[in-house]
Amino acid sequence: MKNVLCLVAIVMGTSLSAQVKLNGDDVLIQFEDFMGDGICNNPISGALNSENWMVTGMSSGNIFFDDCAIELGDFARGYSVGGVGSGGIYAFQVNEDQIGLGVQATSSDFSPGAVILRLQNTSNMRIDGLKFSFDLWINNNENRSSYWNTSVGRDLDSLILIPTMCDTSNQGGDLNGFVLSSFEENLDDLKIEPNSYLFLKWESGDIAGTGSRDEFAIANIQVSMGKNLEESPNQSAYYSPGKWNNEIHIDISRLEGLVKYSIVDPNGEIELLDSVENESQILLDFPDSLDGHLLHINHKSKDRWIELHK
């Protein structure tokens, strides 16, 4: 089923009740604690956190970021193994070991509709490229086909469709239950500044056929950021947080052996030259005079330049 059609253009495990953030570590979102009990900015156990999640296209309306709908109608249809009739958000048991964030569409619910994940960069570093992956489970149990499209970006109003992460359900129903497709994409050109957001959107709607609609569920959502110089982009930016306003802290915990570094002024003159070996971080004083300078790091013939900002 993978990549048949796209109709609409456009590691760290974590608890669903807590707000998920991009804090410099890889993120893994699983739904083993999700019971389909709603979406809220102060969620109960078994619900999603609306600091992260937004849902549109239901007959009950939309749940925007920071809204709340606990144990209520379309946004809290509960737990199921599939084959439901009422439209809304479910915790679908897609196999014996895994629960997914699921959707049952009807004529008045989610046709079209969207589930949107928002992740804030709470680190002091600009994110320059990342890897995004997720599992999609489709229960093709009805005779109407639907699309499932994925888009990403920094601005909710101008997200970019990722054609290689689109899928569809077939028009003819079957008895196979939930079937897995896995998607992975490198987003090398995506830059997320400190305090800004990454938006991941999954959108669905009708394609063809009549009658009831198939069921979809997502799981194992991963956002990975390379920390090795060999995997990182050549240039990024460092923004000093309040608690470290007079110090520079650069994580090099994944770099084995000798790491050379220097401070370079805007005219290209070297102001400091030093090295560390088998250390977890580079720690330097950060006076105001270094604002706008570059930190040059060299490891195993790989170079990285980091803009320094107070």
C-alpha cells in the first residue's frame, strides 16, 4: 500500500501525559499508556497532552493546542482492537504488543481531518536537520478507500508534504486486521531555532468507494538529531541560556579521542586555540565580546562551525 497516492499537497522514550520537547536528545513517542481518554493540557492518565497534540475535522469541533476534552465524545472514544463504528480518536491495539493513536473516520468525522504533533526546541542550539520516522497501521476492513498524508515544517500554516511518507487504504475491504507500513525520512534542510516549534501533521480523507471507512493508527514516532560531527551539519548556532549566560557548554559526549577547537572572530582571526580528549563537553567562558564569534570544532578531519549568541 505504501506510496500509492498522495492527494493533498501540502532516544528518548517519553510519557504521553508529560509535554514532549526537543531538548537535544532523540525523541521516541510510543502509546502504551494511551487509552483513548481524551486530549488536555492537564491530562489524566490515558489521555494525550494538548501542549503537543491537536486534532481537527471532528463533528464535535477541533481540539487546538492547549485545549481540553477529557472523556468526551469524538476525542475520547477509548480503547479498541478495531472494527468500531463511531467516529473519533481511539487507542487501537494494533497487535498483541502495541497500541497506536488511532482514528475512525465517518461521514461527519475526520473526512477530512488531521492529527498534528507540536514539538518545541527547548535546547539552546538551533536544530539543523533531523531524521523523522513513524509506523502506520491500516485496518482495511471497509469498502471505501482513504488517503493518509504526512507533512512537516516550522509554521503550521505552511507545512510541506512529504510524498514518501504518504499511504492509502484499498477500496475493497479485507479481514487482515491492522497491517504495518513504516516510514523514515531525513529532513536535512529543516532548521528549528531555540524556542521555535517543529510541526508533524497527519491528514486523511476520502478517495473512492461508498459505505464505512477504514481505520488508521500511528505509533513509534521518532525524531532523531545527529550529535556526532560525522553526522551533523557543517554549521549550526549556539544560544546561551540564562543559567549559563557567561559560559559555553557544547556536548561532545559521542566524540571519541582528540577534539580540537578554536574561537574565530567575524574577521576570521583566531582568538583561542585548544583541544580536549575523551571529554563529555567543551566548557568555555562566554564574555559579551564573543557574541557573534564562531566556535570551530575539528574531530577526525571533520569540521563544524557554531555561531555563538548571548
